[in-house]
Amino acid sequence: MKVKLESTRIVKPVYEGIAPSISNHIPLSVFDRVTYDTHMPLIYVYRPPTPPNTTIEIGLQRALSEYRELAGRLGENAKGDRVIFLNDKGVRFVEASLDGKLDLLMPLNPSPVLHTLHPQLGGVEELLQVQLTRFSCGSLVVGFTAHHLVADGHSASNFLVAWGKACRGLDMSPLPLHDRTIFHPRNPPGFEFEHRGVEYKIKSPIKDIPGEVDFCLDDIVMHKAHFTVEFLSKLKAKASQSSGAHNDKPYSTFESLMAHLWRSITKARGVSASETSQIRISVNGRMRLNPRVPDEYFGNLALWAFPKARVEELLREPLPYAAKLIHDAVAIVNNNYFRSFIDFATHKADKEDLEPNVENNYCVLNPNLAVDSWLRFPFHELDFGGGSPYMFLPSFFPSEGVLLLLPSFPRDGSIDAFVALFHDTLASFNQICYSLD
């Protein structure tokens, strides 16, 4: 089946009352500047009945009036610093159709096919793109891409919920907090932690080769592993045995599952015992900074934890060993760490000519992993007027070692782990990942 593009146009904010100035701009924060400089795609699937495209478009126009950054453009100010121009140039809105039933594509899992259900990620100036694909059965797939420099996953999910409310004629409260200048360095600054080689690296004269990720497409599969509530409960109990528990408190479901997946993927890969394996775990700073930053803050506010271990020890020691490594590494990324980063990013990064140390163009992370937990994002709340989505999933990320955790549908507490692996690793991983031995 082939997706047919029906129309493409630019959708701009519609304001109640007097429209704001379109000559203003806002700076990127220190957290914006160290994240991924690319669009991130998401896929929502809806069964009929679904509202017409015009209802979704009008709601989008209304939502953009409160989330103006997404209708703006990235650029530079007079000093050469990257900023977001609040010029209301709009977002890309694509209407498409598919002459077939959604069931013919089920089970819908991340694969290159999904790239036809959302706009392309490269070579676009719009900071937000939407594609509505209608199936002959009345089902609707909404492909959504947003530029990561403008919003992290937490902020993007807030926007999506507001968009749904706008489509239903509801108030979009709580409204976003837009001030990206709230992260002030301390006086005097303090650099308690090392940020060189972590969030920053020395600028490389060699740029990544365009198309490097595409080179790996044929060798990588993004597999969905489903973990039931019963399995997660047993796994958590095993990870939290007294030999490894912290202060007699059980490890979280996330810590327990990540410890299990770290070991399972390492075994399936057949990594040498002498190597060191590391996980890159995104940590939301809103609840860690003191004073706490409101959940409504719109922008990026995340850093990363890096638990690591020699493969020999990771596989030899029991599960609580890996769970403790993860717990301790995440715990370090606290208020003091975030404050140290703000000071370093403000006073040191530019003077030392450093650049962000993000790995968005590497198609092989082995023996490492890059993990994002979307377990707390309110994906089920994107209701355009026809009810909650039938399913939600990431698009296809052809980067071996990327791992995404999502609450599975039908919202029973189970978890879906989307794991990008080489084809020849998948069979071994499936044999290992559901075993508690």
C-alpha cells in the first residue's frame, strides 16, 4: 500500500484579540544548546470515529497561539547566538490518504514504513510538522515531528495535550511557561562535576557524513518487547533483594527493567568480557532543581546519567548489581549537578570552544545504550474529539543501541520496550529478555 499525499500547506497561529509582535526572539537556554539538533517523530493511531481534518487544523491554529515557539524559526541574533524567532511563519500541515484498511498494516511496529506516515526529518525550516493520513476504514494516523532544540519530550507532550483540548473547544490550561532565561549561574560559579566529555566535547574538524544513519537501515530492526505487570513485579522483587537494595527500599520499575535489559542486550550482542558498557539515560530536571521548575516549563530541561560497568562484572553479578549502578548514577544528577552544569555552560563552554556531546548520527552504539523513558508522558490524553488514541509508538530510529520505554496499550501497567538491534542479535535477545534466571 502506498501513501498518497493530498495537500501540503503552512498553518499559522490564530489569536483571540490583538496578535503579538512577530519581531521578537527568545534565546536558546543552556539545556536547549546541548540536546539533539534534529526533529523527533511520533506516531499516533486512532480508530473511527475521528474528527475531520478541519477540526484538527483549527485546533492546531489555536494551540500554536499559546505555543508560539513551534510556529517560529531557528536563527541567530546579532551576536551570533542561536535563538527562536517568534515570527509566526507557521508549521507544515500535510494531508494524506491510504487506499486500504489499517488492519492490513497491523501489528504496527517501528520500521521504515513508518517514515511515510510523518513528514521528512531533514532539510525543513519548520519547527513543527503534522501529517494526517486517512485510511479507507476511517482510521487516522497522526504523524508528528518537533525540533528537539525547541522542546523536549515533556514539553512536546504538554503541547499535544493542549492541542487536543483546543480541538474539543476546551481551555488549554495549564498554560506553558515560556521564560528560558530562568537558569541563572551562581555567583561565584561552582564546578563540582566534570562536564567535559559528558555534555560537552572538543570541537571536531571532521563533520558527520550525511546519510551515515541510512547506511545501517537494512541491518537494524526496532523490536518491541512487551513486559506484563506480572513479569515486572517479579523483576522488581528480584532486583530489590536485600543484597542490592538501597536503604531497604525497592528499586523502581524503571531501574529494575533497565538493569534487566542492559544485561540481556549485552548478552545477546556477545560483547567481550573485557569491554566496558555504558548507558546514556535522560534525566528530567524539572523535579530535581531547587526550587523546582514547574511542569509547564516549555523547552529542554534534561541532562544525562551514565551508569557503566565492565561486561564481565555486569553479567557475572546478579541483577541487583546492575540496578544499583543505575540507581546511583541517576541519583548523582541532582540539583547540585544541574547547577554545576548551568555554571559550566555559562562560563566555560564557549571560552573553551566546546560543542555538545550528543550522539544523534551514530548508527551503532554497541557496547553502549541510549535510553529514553516516556513512561510518564500523557500520550493517552491526545484526544482530538474522537477519544484517546488506539495506540502510540515512536517512528523507526535506525540506530543500534537506542532503547525507548513506553506505557503499553491498553494502559494496564505493562511496558513496551522498543529496542534497536541488528537482525542477527534479535533471536538471542528474545530468548533472554523474558527469562528471570
